[in-house]
Amino acid sequence: MLTLQFGQCGNQVGHTLFSTVAQDLYSANTGVPSKRNSDYVQAGFDTWFKELSKNGKHLARAILVDTEQKVVNTVCSSNESNSMWNYSPANIVCCAGGGSANNWGYGHYIKGPQLSLAALEAVRHEVERADTFQGFLAILSSAGGTGSGVGSYLMEKIRDEYPTKTMASSIVFPYGSGEVCTQNYNTLLTLAKFIDITDVAILFENDQIHGICENLTKVPNTNFNDLNHVIGQKLAAVLQPVLGTTNILSTLVHQLTPHPQYKIATIKTSLLALPSCQLYDGNYKWNSIVWHLKQMLRAPALNLNLTDMETKMPSNSIPSRTDFAYSKSVSNILITRGSSIGNDTIVPVELNDEKLYADWVPHVEKIAHLHQPRKLLGKDKTAALVANNSQLHRPIDAIVDKAWNTYIHSAFLHQYKQHGVEEDDFLQAFAKIENIVKVYRELCSEEIIS
């Protein structure tokens, strides 16, 4: 698998992801026999890393793309001491100074072409030297100009060159309160491109991840580093080796996207091993963990705000009340890691409830369960639910509304037009994303009481 890190957010999250993976692969607390752990470690290194560097460090299968050198220099220099891995200098694609002006058009039409030759050459080199190639994983934020604009441009070029390869993207949505004034335009245009380019788009919301940090880790003054740790662990919980599949990206796409109109997913997690969180040492049963994940799919009643259950701890005491309304899913994948023996086995019957799914989804495509008995980061149990679910229309709809309110007043449009983005481009993007919102919202009309 080749990871493509775009812009400040993409490079920071990518660095955290690789650090998390390396920490997991070198963990001594595995919970499995040495032979099984050896197979796991080998599969992990084959997925994420290539040969050793001259100083004995594993080199990441990653390409770093940015329009400024500061973040790239920081993440590379942070690995120079006391680290088990590093990036290959040949895979750093960066132009000095300037940035992308928080403008999708500038990133897509100006910076993207400037960086494309070097980036595509690095991609070809990595793909050609891989014994088996699983696919591409893009990591970016939709808020600024580099991740959104350059990322869209280069992923289009890569898709043209490798039309049959699996392509997944991890897109981080900005805070709703605003990180940059053009973030809603940038997110709209990014989504409109990535919906066509990639096979599945995994969305992360800064607001929601912030809630996890505040409520679970109790981190004072939560910052982007804290958010990156959560996102990195979510991705590792899904993408680290599991039993029964040698290509997790292909498995995700096959299971999660049974219909071409539904290509968006999110990752719900229970029992992450966050560095500042000591709350996850309780002896939770698997049935409680599965129940906890199911509650993350609950739908708000009468349009009232609903507590995000992912910001709460699981409980071994399952409530007797079960008359909750749940969001409708197109498909889900449950990935569990840790021991499942005796009277504490994993039976995901709660997530196999037909009332959780759209009526038209075939039974065999509703839920898949993948397991790995080897511990993740030394934690006894970890569970992730990758959900293609009606909840996804809400953050996208909010961004479309804000972008439209800005657009009808012609705010900032001149900044995009001067770089080649025409009004028709905006209107086509609005139409495409509004249709995505529509099809996901229509799943909500089927929501009933479970």
C-alpha cells in the first residue's frame, strides 16, 4: 500500500499513522504465540514499509507532497533520533515557499501541475518495485489549498495512470467554527473530485475528534497533535493486518461500497490506546464493546441533539431499554483485535440487526467481521466499526449550506476565478455533492425504532 500525504494536515496525520504502526509492530505485549506474532509483524512491514535505510531504519511506503517545506522538514527531522523508521528522501515532493493560499483553485491549477512530474515519478518508482501492490491511501485535509487542491489534482493523475488499482482517501473536515474563511469552498470542491476519483472516502471531522479528546483523554487545551493521534489510531485499528485478508483496502471497498452512489465511510472506535488516556484499562467484555459501537449509530429523535456515544466509555452493564432509533447503514465492517475465548467471545449479532440497514441491501453485504487475535499497541481489546451510514449526510450538508450562503453573495469568488475556477465548476460541484447528501438523507426516511 502506498500512502500519499498531502499538505500540512496530511503529512502530520501520516507521520502519526506510521509512528503508531511502527510502535504496534515493535510491541512486546502481543497476546499471541511468537510464530503468529512474527507473521503479523511481517505482514505489517510488507504493507507499510520497504527496505532498511543505511542507518538501519525502515523506510515508509509513503510520498510526502507539500507546497511549503516547514512541516515536511519537521516530520522528517523528528525521526532522526530514537525512531525505528523514516521517510525516503527521494519521496519528498516539495516546492520552497508560497503555500497554496488556502485556495483550492491555486493548489489545483497552479501548484498541482508544478509538482506533478516529481510526484508521479515517485509513485511509479514505488509501484514498480513492490512485489504485490495493494493500492493507494491518500491523507489530506479539505480546509486549505494544498491538501484539497494539489491532492485533487495529483490523485486525478494517479487514477488516470492506474485505473484498476484500489484507491482510498482519508479526508479531514475542518472545525465548523472556521479554520480559514474559504474552507467550505475548498471542502466542496475537494469532495466533488474525490467522489469520482477514489473507491471509498473515509471522513474525519475535527469537531467530533476534538470531542473524543476532551471527553475521553481529558487533554487540557486540545490541539491538532491530539486530534492527529486519534485519527492515526483509528486508521491503524482498521488497516493493520487481520486474519482472512491480505489486502485490507480491497476488502474495505468490496464490503463498504455495494452501490456506486454510496462511497463514503467513517470509523467508529471503542477502546483506543491513546497516550494520555488511562481510562481504557477496564475489563470490558466483547458484547459490551459491540453494544457500545452500535450505540454510535443511534439517530437523534425529533431533530434533537444526541450525545456522541464515541465520546463516552463503554459499560459492561447493557441497559434494558432497547427502543432507540438508529441511523440506516448501507454496509458496515467490524474489525476486532485481541483475545476472544471462553465466555468472552465476539458475537456481533447486535450489528447484524436488519433494522440497522437499508431495506434494499442484500443480507450478505450488511456486515462483515474481521478479527485479529494479536493485540493492537498492547491493549487487550480494540474494536473499530467502519460504517457507510446515513449519519454522513449531516456534516456534508452543513458544509454545503455554508458554502452556498457564501457563494450567493459572491464572496471570495474572484480569488478562485483568477486561478481558473469558473462559476460552472462551483455549480457542478454543488449539484454533485447535494446529490450525495440527498441519497444519504433518503436513508434516514427508513429509520425506525429498534
